[in-house]
Amino acid sequence: MNDIDERRRLIKKLATLAALGVTGILLADGEKPSLLPSVDADTTSGSVAFWAGGSTPSGDNSQFFWDDTNHRLGIGTATPSYPLDIMTGALVPFRVSASTAWAGFLMVGGTSPSGMNGMMIQNSTGQQYNLGVGGHTNNAVPDTLFVYDNNTSRFVLSVTSADHVGIGITSPACTLDVNAINPGSGGIVASAFRSNPGGSGSSGAYFNSIVLDNTYGTGNYKSQISFRSSNTEKWALGVDVSSVGDQNFFIWDDAHGLTRFYISDAGNVGIGTTSPNYLLDVNGTAHATNFLCGDLSFREKTCAIDKQPFKVGDIVALLVKSIDKDGIHCAPIHAYH
């Protein structure tokens, strides 16, 4: 037995003897008798003997207290409320360190509910949060890392074993699943992304941006933002509408299964068509309160009256074909050939 083990053994004996009121005793260690020093310790209930230096053990139950009835140890308190209760004015009450690359402490939960385990964080006003794994007593979710707000009885953050992160939801269905914390109250901003890019910088790609990166490569550039109502798709906007690696932008109407707006890789804009042949190509009737143009072209290649083909240099008039709530509908005709 080394000196440290021997000292610990003697301290244990001295603490027992001190509780009996014994201040000194002669013991035989092998064949060598030795007189042990007096115990200079607080011998009231809860005192824990310790060595403060020199040869005399000490005890201070105001800072180091053992509650034998409830099996609780208090450090910095004589009234521990938990198996280990630490009270201190220090900013860092305790430290865990190791000489290896990893340092920490292990908490192993029970079997109900679902091996839940974690820690509670509480401020002086009673505001409580739980950080743990395995679930919470109010809603056990196996294999989940969670942050739980005891004050509002809701999950703030959940991370599942499938690498899904949920904010305001216990079972996230995708990589990042955000649920507004006050549904039905109106004016909810489910998520906001803020940054300060500074007073100057590039105005091109990736400057203060939200990036949707399809990493498949050539053959599929499809990325989109979808809009839903109760998990039913309504609208979407994105790139590469057909997932074929095409450089186009679209607005998709899921309720009717139609591309309502389309910009081709050539820069042509299609409304009601995904094959625009002109800078603006409208498949249907267009309306404008005022239309300013230079040259005006018509699809008709023959005269509306005599069916004679138009020629360069012809003087053309407009024939009013109909008048309705949408306005006056005209077609080109010859004044003369």
C-alpha cells in the first residue's frame, strides 16, 4: 500500500473516531506503534473530513456536506437538493478535461421513456430548458438529440439519427424542417436569414445569397422552392423544369400541372409556353392598357378580304373584326396593292 492509500485509510478511520468524540488514539502499524494526530474537524452531522495541509484532517460542513439520509453531496451548500449539488459564485463551477483528444462526461439514461437522458438548464427565475438524447417525458422520440422548453412544453430543436434537423418539430421529415412556433396567430416569419455583407462588394453570384445547389452534375440542374398548403403542393419556382440539365427558369402551377412562366436559356420569355421563339412569346390572348412599339407585325400573310398575299411596300389598314368587353379586335387588310 502506497502513502496516498495509507493516508486515505487513516482519514476514514479518523473521521469515524471523530464522530465518536475521540481526539487521539494509539494504533499499531505492523510492529511499529504510532500516535495519530488529533482530528481538528467539525464533527456535526454532514461533516466530511479532508486534509487541508499539515498532519491534521479538517472538516467544514458549510462548504462540503454529506446528507446521509437522502444520499446527497453538497459542494458550496449545506442543503443539497440533488445527488450532487454544486453552488458557487464562480463563472465556471466545474471543469472536465483530459490529456487525450476527447474530454467530457458520460450520462446513461434509463429504459423509460426510450432511454431518455439529458441535462436541465435553469436560471434564477425558474426558466428551464432540457438538453438531452432519446426523447422527453412528454414526448419520447428514440435516437433524437433535443432541446426542450419546459416553460412552453415544446421542442425547440430536434436532431434525428437520419441527420434531419427540426426546429419547432419533433420528427423532421427532411434535412431542415422548420415549424412556426405560434401557428394561427398571424404575422409568422417561419425563418429569416440575416447577414451584413459590408458597404461594398461584388453584385454577382453568391453575394448575400441563399444557395440551392444540385450536386448531381450535367444532366440535371433541377432546384426549386415549393409553396404548399397543408402539405399539398401549390406553386413552385426554380430552374431546369424538366430535370434534363437545361438552363431555364420557371414558375410552376402544381394545381393545374402547368408551367405558367418560363425563361429559356436564350433569354426568351414564355407565358403559357415552354418553347418561346421570341423575346416575349404569349400563348393566348394578351391585354395591355397601353402598348408602345416600333414596327408592328401580324401573323396573317394574306389579305383578310381578297386573300391576296401581302408584299413589301403594301399599304395596310386594320379591319375591326369584333368589339367586346376585352376591347376592339382587328386584323390587317390592304388599302390597295
